[in-house]
Amino acid sequence: MHGRVSLETQKSGRTLVNADLSSGLLRLADVGLRAAGRDPHPDAPPRLFSDVQLVTAASRRVDAAVKFSVGRLALSRVEVTELSAPFTIERGLIKAPQVTGHFMGGNVLLHLDADANQIPAQTRVEMTLGGLQLAQVPHKSEPPPYAGTLLLQIHAQGRGDSLHALAAGADGNLSASVLQGTIRASLAELTGVDLRGLGLTLTRRQP
């Protein structure tokens, strides 16, 4: 990772941080307790959402304006490419109005508001994933059992100082639409489809 960071002490005593950071490749597996060899469950499968604490005490003391970009962001078994994530922090209020990137052949648009003055932070997320290619979902068969274009829209809120904590306790609405698609296997065969790359698993209901 490289870039530019400047710090300025304001008359109020708060520190203002301006940063412009970029990375060619960022693997979340290289960040956090597991990367440091201190994971209490080292044999557990990697999580899609990182448990690295993003909201810290510094988020309440420091104001910031940050431009952050990543060429490839590795999330478990999937990647987000050309990620642009500008955000600001002002008196504990974190705003990321337009996070964009490319995922599974489609586009990601995310809006995030977080109140770090609350412990844990209260966060609201609106995300649209458009043009996702179902054939790029990790699967065990060739050719892929399904193909088509998927649109996902997510509106959620919750509490958490990490992506994992937020995802685990969030509630809200999710809508999914397959705009065009084909299924190359019966529904019975699809009951074992592997969606672990997205943090999901579809399994057959047991009698």
C-alpha cells in the first residue's frame, strides 16, 4: 500500500487527517488475528467478512477525509476489483457515500453511514449489486449449473465495530432478481449447490 497522509491539529484540539491511499492487491486474510497467528480458532474456514475492528477509539477523536482504492480486494474465495472507497469522519460520524467496484462480472455501489459515538457503532448500509454473473458463483460442476444476470439490493442496519460483527447482527431487506437466466440442472440437484464463496450455503431440507 502506498499514498500520502497529512495531519493537522485544529484549534478545537481535534486532529484532521487527509489521506490518499491505494493498493494493488489487498487480502483480508493478511489482516487481523489470524494473520498475526493469534486466532483462537485457527482451523476454522476463513470468513467472508473480516473481524478486523474498523471502528476504534480513534474514530471518535479524529476527523478525516480519505480516498482509498484497491485494484484487487480478496474476500475469502471471491474478489472485488477496482474498488474505490472514499470516506469521511467528522466528530465520530463516518460517511462513505459512494463506494464502487466490480464483483462477479457486475458492479457494486454502496452507501454507508456509521455513528462511532455509540458503542458498538450503529451502522446503516445501502448496497446495489447489478449485473452479477451467476456462472461466476463458485460451483463444483462444469459447465456451471446455472447462468444469467442477477440484481441484488440490500438495505440493512445494525451494530458492530467490524464487518463480521455488523453482518452477524444486521437486519433489513434484501431483494434479488434474475433478469435473464438458465438452469442446467434440476432443483433437486441444485439443493447441494456451493455458495460458500458468498458466505451462504443452500442445502436440502431434512425430513
